[in-house]
Amino acid sequence: MEAKAKTMKNVLKILEKDARTPPEKIATMTGLSRDEVANIIAQAEKDKTIVKYKTIVDWSRMGDDQVMALIEVKTVPRRDVGFDAIAERIYSFPQVHSVYLVSGTYDLQIQVVGKTIQEIGEFVSEKLSTLDSIQGTVTHFLLKKYKEDGEVLHPGEKNNRLVASP
Amino acid sequence: MVISSKQNKIHKNHASQRVRQISPSGIRKYFDLISPDVISLGIGEPDFTTPWNIREAAIYSLEKGFTMYTSNYGIPELREEVSRELERLYGLRYDPKTELIITVGVSEGVDLVMRAIIDPGDEVIMTDPCYVAYQPAVTLSGGIPVLVPTDQEHEFTLPASEVEKRINSNTRALLIGYPSNPTGAVMTREGLLQLADVARRNDLLVVSDEIYNRLVYGVEYTCFAALPGMKERTILLGGFSKSYAMTGWRVGFAAAPAGIIENMMKIHQYTTMCAPIMGQMAAVEALKHGEDSVQEMVESYDWRRRVMLKGLRDIGLTCFEPRGAFYCFPSIKKTGLTSEEFSERLLKEEQVLVIHGSTFGKCGEGHVRCCYATSMPNIEKALERMGRFVSRLI
């Protein structure tokens, strides 16, 4: 069982680094057969271990006007459902990219994407703040992305290795 | 700098007999042939940068003013951490006060140990091919390297019977380096036990360069000093360059019986004094909090190892499966070229740099060293170019 879990983790780690790695190559990298890899992937897709395949895009390079904000949300949890009900209410808005329940001085941290600062401002004042059980919000507009999902977007380090060494 | 023929003559006349016996490394010649399009599989170091927590520890040590000499043996904290690590990995117990010394990489360790144990005319047995520094270290100590041929058929392991044939009254030590640079070979525990038996019966010291100890794939790793009765006659050389991607920091260690460490220290104190303190501070952090990084790097090397091995075989080269370090050592004999011709032409015609096997010894002829510590796209592109090159020859 442990070996099986290790094998599956190995395949998932490769896909997490590059979702476009074809099963044939994963098979070579792990020593599994192509079919074994395909089965692992199918199973992981089926049980939602693999949630989705997506691409990290640096939209700033496209001159895109996208604006992102990180919003701290203080809420009042409800009996029986805790924070889940309000979290669901919030994540259902399409402009909300992520929602995390966090420890500390506020409860939920959410990421919201819009075309302009005004658009996000309207969302916060009209949609978010007006929800029942929201006690308050603090909005931080994102100025620059340095690293996303483990990837440095503008690497500052160069490869300075010698071309040949013993 | 241009050196006139007159100057050259003066330099030659003043060269010691010992230094005349050694040649510059065959790898140097490639430096002048490199263009920007070249994909290098010729680098003998990790493609990772030292993990940030290790770099940060060194920065912090500088901020705190740690810029001075250290004890000749190395800072006590690092020796204690090395001792703990050897116990954790192999159950070996070395006294950090008397049985460990911190060196300027394993390279200094090899030099120190040879100078500490060799008298003129003493013989040291080693494999052919082997790491480029082994023979010069013995020669510069006044000793004589005695080479045992190894080959692909036996996965470049060292047969005890062949070692035994070469033992005489001048034989002082056996020098082994597994996992191997350049071949990637790893010795099995059984094979090492046979060597241990030879060492015991013939009262030999064994110098074991285990710089690649953590880079082993799918097989059990055996530390030579951990074999029964071997700690007392083994000089274990290890370091941080490969496991923690710390090549430029120049930190290694030697673990051995106190008398040998004492003699190595005598040379070390008059030649280098100590390994750089910031490197030693970084190494402490590596041992304390570097295990996750090691595991991550090993996993990544293993993926690339498999891709390179399959790629080399797919283009028609025979290659045994390397189980350690980060090298494949395929045979290029069927191309009809010498390893040097192969490397030079591959570089000129397809802009891929591999290291000719003969630079690691006569028995490396017919092979080239391909390092897979480079990015996956580079490996794939290099294999494609090598495939094109080889298909024109076979």
C-alpha cells in the first residue's frame, strides 16, 4: 500500500511541475509502464485528487489591465455550519479566485480579480460587505507578483556554472 | 597572457619531477570551443542553486561577524553535526573532537590523506576509469597509482580478485569512489564486503570517497566504513557539494581513526588552515535543515536519469544503468570513433558537450560521460542532437 501511494505521489509531483508531461515520458521518468501511469492519472482525475489542469500566466506581460485584490474578511460563524456557509456564499461569485479560512485577526482571506480598481471596489461594497455575518473587510490591492504557485515570475538568478567541470 | 618560449623554458626547467608526471585535466580544452548554442552535458556539478535556507544561514553568519579563522579541525558545531549525520545514516560513531576534520571539499581530503599515509614508492590501488584527481593526488604524494581495469560488462565495479592480484609489499591503500564519477556505478554491499575482506587480510587502508553518498537511485547504499571491522582502517571522505548543491562553498570532511586525522590535520594546518568559515556555517544549516532539499533533488535527478538512459539506448548506444551520482557513461565504440573524436565532433557538428571517457583513464576509452544534472528540455534537446549525430555514424 505504501509503495503504491509513493508511486502515485511520484506521478502527481511530475504533473504538478508540468501538467503537459505526456504519460509516455512519465513512464520513463518513474520506471512504470505507460498503462500504469495512465491508470494512476485516470484514478486521480476521477477521485478529484487532480482537481484541474491549469496554466500559470504572467498577464502583466500581455499588458492586461487585470487588477487583483487580497481581502481580509471578518465574519460571524453560524451554529452547525461554522464558516462553511459564508465561505460557499463568497466563493460562488465568479470574480472570487480563491477563499481560505485562516487563523489570526480575521477569518477568511479571499482573492478577487477584476478589470479595474472600481470594479473590485463595487464588489466589496455592494456584494461582499452586505452579506449577513460579514463584520468587516480590509482590501489590499496587489501591486506586483513575484512568485506564484511556487514559480518565480521574474527570475533574478542566472546560471553561472562553468560549461565543463570534472 | 602570452608566455614567451624563453619563459616557458625557464618554467619547464624549474618544474618538479612530481608535477612533470601529471597532465592538466582533459576537460580544460573544451572551454575554448564553447559557443552560446552549446548544450553542456559536461558539467560535474548539480544544476540546483544551494537551497535558500543554507545561503541565508551564511548571510546571517556574515552579518554576525563570523569572518575569522576556525579551529584547524573545523568549527565544533559542524563536526558534531557531521558525527550525528553519520550515526543517523549508517550507525557509525565518530568522535567529533578527534576523528573528524573539516576540509576544503573532498578534493583537499584526497590530497591530505594521500600525503598523510604515502611514502615515496608506496602503491595505491584504484579503478580505471576514476575521478580525475585520484591519480595526481597519489603521484604528487610520491606514490604510485596502480590501476585496476573496470568495464561496462561488470558495470564498472571493482572486483576484489583483481585488487588482490595487484597487492605487493609496497601496497599501502585502496582508493575507491562509489557512486562513481564518471560512470555512475554503485558497488553492492556484497562487492564491498569482498573488498573489505581483501583489505583486512592484507592490512590495507581504504580511502573511500563518498561525496555522492546521497545520490543513489533504487538501490541500497552501503558506507564502506560501516562494514564490519572497516571503521578502523577506512578514511571516509564526504562533503556537501553534491548532496546540497554546494560545490562553490568548498566544504567537505574526513572521518577516520584519530591518528590518521591528526596527521591529516598537520598538513591541513600548514597549507589551508581551515575551510572558509561561512561555508562551514552554511554546512551546519545544511545538515540541520537540508534533508527535504536533498530528497527533492534526488527525486529530480532520478527522473532525469531515467530519461537520459532511455534516450541514449534509443539512439543505439549501449549503456549500463547507472545507480548513482548524476552521470550516464554510454559506450560509443560502435561509432568507430575514439571518445575524444566523438566528443569533439559532437560539439562541432551538433553543439552538445560530453566529456570523453579517456580523460578518466584508459578504460574510459570508448565511452563518454553525459551529466544529467541539467534541465529536462536540455536533456531532450541534447539527446535529439546526439541521435542525429550517431545516426550518421552507425
